[in-house]
Amino acid sequence: MLSFHATSLANASAGSAGGSHVKFIFLGVLIAMIAALALEEKIHAKKSMITGFFAVIALLLGAMFDILPKGAALTLPGSNHALPVYIPAIEWEVIAIILGSSLFIDVVSRSGIFTWTAIKLTKVSGGDPRKLLIYYSVLTVVFSAVLNNVTAMIIVGSLTAVSLSKLERKDLLLPFLLTEGFMTNIGGLLTLISSVPNIILGSMAGISFIKFFVVAAPYVIVATAATIWLATRLFGIKGLTTDDERAAAKELVASFDENDGIASQSFFTLSWFLLGAFICVIATTEWLPYIRQLGMGYVAMGFAIIALLRYKHEVDKNYAAIDWDLLAFFAYLFVVINVMEHAGVLALIGDGIKQLLALGQIGGGVALLWSSAAASSLTDNVPLAAVMGNILTTAGPHNSDWWFTIFGTNLGGNFTPIGSASTVVAVSIIHRNDLKLNFGTFVIKALPFAIAQLILATGYVILADAIGLI
Amino acid sequence: MKLDDFEAVFRSSVKDRFHYEEPEVSGVVLVTDMDPDGAQALEDKVKPYVEDLVVDDLEWRTVAGPEYANVPELVGLVGNHAAGLIVTYRHINGAIKSLPHSLGSYVDSLTQATNVPVLLLPSPESEHFDATLQRPRKVLVVTDHIQGDDRLVNWGVFVCPDEGELLLAHVEDDETYARYMEIIGMIPDIDTATFVERVRAKLLERPAYYINTIAETLREKNQERVTPIVTMGHALSHYKKIISEHNIDLIVLNTKDDNQLAMHGMAYAISVEIQYCPLLLL
């Protein structure tokens, strides 16, 4: 299970935070960073540049106000070498999971297993729009759970654009892409490693992979069905009615060759095996001897290395495909959050959260869910999860509070086009296909879905808590 | 893999598949520049060949020279008849000797001003004429873009006897390719070696796939003899080589160019160069 060294370090020195004016200076820095992340597209800056800039500012201010641990933050056992505060501030296990799984997924993607599955489903649908919506939605959920939200959106979104164009149904592209965007955030709830907020919050709460899956899966199934039903109703997506229509559509999707993206049949087969093994080992890490001491980051990196053996002579191409911006974003973000904890900013926010929790077990939890969703709709849910996780760890909440927060941070992304990385990708595919969709239109179209999903989540967590599932 | 990568994979996976649909030919117009007796004599020679090639009991109309005075009149005559196939010969209303590198303005106009396929025979004055009126054993379909061109292939299949061999030739022009690759080699961000290799492979892979679907479809029709020829090179040289090596009896090709009134560039070159083989011009 993950452990947050940085947090404990910060806790140890939390009492050394300066006066309230210092807290508010740092709170201003945190708010400025969150605002900059929300306006990422407007200010034309990559996420890592934004968090990196604020990490530099926060560390400098921390040193100036003397709130950081004196001298070195961590001295390595048996060594005189000391690490500066910003090194242990980073949660390296999270970085290892993201780096390892990104590399692993990139390599197995090249085998064609995901595109093969997506095209196969397209053909099975026979080109019927309603079946296609159901299949693509389920596929998005599964891919979001197994891969990550962004990759799932990229795969299914790009196939959607191509297949609807082939079917001469580009009029359905906008509703399809919107629905798939909503589905990524539902699928992101399925497992502990399906989204970064899950990794952060689940790890801090000590939730195992299996426990996470058992609690989240029923909700994911219900929310998926409800979202598909809403999409067919609100967007008017109907099935084909005549035999002629069905025959013509079937003929059109028959032109997809699912084997086109498979360069090597043996690697294709091996990739299925590796993916299955990866999921099994990740799911059972806490029970596997030796492996459990090394953690999920080791598993992810280990599978990445095994998969990379296929491209051992050209791994630089796979390294080039890694989203370094995302990894740097997380590293800098952990540094900022750590400084905020030293500055007492998280304790300040935590006081506000405690007032929410004081509303009672159910009232407080519901308030957490909806406030997390509201916050996550306007800014990146990763810093939100990191902040909330740190606060909840010290607040000693009820178990269900973790779940209310997990559901809120994941689902809030469906309110706005900037609410999650996958909805940003969905909007970018929409714009690449010359479809008009601005911020306001997105919110109007998304509102019924987001509210329905949150109402379902509220009821579900209350019920799951009541029956002792949580 | 990024958005562009996946889009490329999915776009590449959409491949044209051949769909057989027999062309409809209800009537034939034989266009001559001969007097009525000469035209009738020609009809007697040509009709069995054409009926063997397409279908029996066609509605037949032979146009003799005195029936029209110029190109617009001829086009009008053909249009009024609503023919499914025009049959004519090289240098109609022109002298072979004076126009050795041309089809003549009448044939040019018939191919461009009507949507009706033109079966172009050698000149009746040519010593090869009678020899060409044999049931074809080998039919060659030529194009520089075969994938998705069901109409062209359907005509090739239609005029190829069941016992005959259908050769499907797709030749990518290497000079154009080389010119683009030379420019690609000047762009620093592009890995030229990989690009050159992969573009070439992709250019040839797609027509090969389409031809494969043609072979599959024709196997179901018990027409087994389909020979694919997918390559890169100088198109005209390749076509001439194929025609001579395989003793081709009939060539099927597109002539329409959407961007201009004149005949499609390569079609004109083939039509002029290959003088002693009947051509079906679409």
C-alpha cells in the first residue's frame, strides 16, 4: 500500500507554520495556481509549467518565511547525504504507477489490441447508431478503467469520428463524443488505478484494489446504464428501423479491417496475455509475497520493462511517447501541496471541511461529495484530490467520507469542458471535426448527465454505507 | 500513442471492398464514318464480337457517316439513342497517317461528352482489325487508383469471359512519389527513411487489399483467374510491358477527368500508344 512520506514529514512540522497572514499568503498562491490550471487553455501554458512555476514560488516563500523543515528534509540511512525538502515531498510511488502504466499501455497499444477490440465492436454493432452508442459507451468505461481516462477517450473518440463519418452520420458525432466524455469519468471510478484521484485518495484511505473495485463496480454499472439511457433520450439517438437501412449500415462498417493495426500476430497475442497478467498482479499486489513489499509502482514499472523487451532496440520511441508534462505536473504539484501543508494552508481549509463534516455522517458526506464535484468541475481534480486527501487524513473522517470525496472528485469533471482531462480531449476531438461547442453549450448539455450521476452517487454511497459494503 | 496515432490507425482500417454489380447494357450504338453499305458490313463483323463480349439480343443502332456533319450532331445522335455502350474505332473521320498520335476529335468528344463507355477498336483499315475481333482471353484493367473503383472493375469483370484471365494493374507513378519524398527529405522534423518506406508500403498495400476482395468475390462467381499487378514505376512503360508479356486482348480504363474536359492524362497516353488492342474507355 502506498505511504505518503511527504505528508508525515509535513505533519511533523505543521506546528511550525507562521502566523495567519503567512497562511493567507500561501493560500493566495494555492488559489492562483488552481485558477491558472483552470485557465490552462487561455494562458497557453502546459500544466507542468503552471505547477512548476508555483512550486518554485512556494518553495522560495517557504524558505523566506522559515516554514520549511530546517536543513535537509530527509537524511538517508547510513549516509551523510541529505535530500532537499522538495525531493521527499514528491510521492514517488504515484509517479512510478503513472510512469510504469503509461509505458506499459503505450507498448501494448502498439500491438493493436485496443484498436482491434474497438473495430470488432463497431462491426458487431452492424452500424446501428443506438447499438454503436451502447457499445462505445461500455468500451469507454472499460478502457477508462483498464487504461486511463485520456487514452480511453482518445481511442474511442477517434474511432467514433472515423466510423460515424463512414456511416455518413456525422450529425451524431457531437452527442457521441459528449456521451463518451461523460463515460470516461464513470469508468475512471471502477478501479484504484483507473484515475489519479483514485490512486491518491484510495491510497491515503488505505483502500485495497479489490475493495475499491467491489464498492465502485455496482455504481459504475448503474451509472453507465443511466447515462446511455439519458443520451438516447436527450440526444434522440435512435436505432435503424428498416431492413434496407440495416443492410446498408452493415455493408459500410464491413469495410473496417480490424487486423489492419496488427503488425505482429505473436505480439498481439502476447499483449493480451500481458494485459491480463498486469490486471491480475495489480489487483492482488497486497497479497503477493515479495511483490507487496515493493508496491504497485514496482508492478507497473516491472510490466513496462517486460513489454518494452519487444522494442528493446528502439525504446527511445516509447520513452518519447510518455506524457512528461503530466509526470512533471504531478511532481511539482506534490511539492506545492507539501509546502502548503507546512504553511498551515491545508489545516485552514481543513477547518472549513470540518464544518461540513459536522453536518453529520450523511449530511457531511453529501456536502463533501457535492462540494468536491463543484470544485472539480472548475479545476483539475488531481490537486483537489491531493488537498482533500491530506485534509481527510488528519481529520480522521468516517469511511464513507473518503468515498463521497472519491465520487465527487471523479464525477465533477462532467459538469464543464475543463472539468477533467478526458472531457478536454473530447472537446478537442469535437473541434477537430469542425463542430461548434463553447463552454456554455457544453454545460447546458452536460448538466442533466452530471446531476443525474451525482444524485445516483449520493444515494449509492449512503446505501453502500448502510449495508456495510464500505 | 496519441490522438493522431489512433486516428491514423482507424482511418487506415477503413478499406474499400469490392462489390460486384453487373453493368446494364440495353443497347449499343456503332459509330462509323462509312457510307450505309460500309457501315452495315462493319456491323456484321463487329456485332458478334460485341454480343459475345457483353450480352446477346442487344438493341443495336449503327450510325453511318452521312447521318452527322460534325461532333455536336454525333453526340446528339448518340444521346438520343440512350445507348449503354458506344462502339467505334480509331481515327474516325480522320486519316491515320495524319494523326498517328491522336484518337481524333470525334473519339475524344465521345469519351468526354457522354457518360457512356466507348469500346474503341483499331481502325478497320488496320491489318490488325480482324484479329482483334476474337473472344478475349486476357482482359487488363489499368489505373493508378484502383481501390474503390467498383465501376471500372465491374466493367473489366463484365467483359472478361468466365474462362478468361482478368489482370488488375495498379501502378503508382514513381516520379511523383520521388518528387514528394525529395521534399520530405528536406524537412528536419520528419524521419525520412521511415517515412519513405512506410508511405510506399501503405500506397501499395491498399490497392492490393482491394484486389484481394475482388478475387474473393469472383471466386464466389467461379471466376478464379484474377492476376493482381500492384507496383510502383513509370506507369506507361509498365502497362506496355504487361500488355506485351501477357498478350492482352482487351484493355479497360477510365478516361474521365473531373477537373477538365480533356481525357485523363494517362488514359490518353495509353490510348495513343497501344494502337492494336481494343480499349474499353469509361
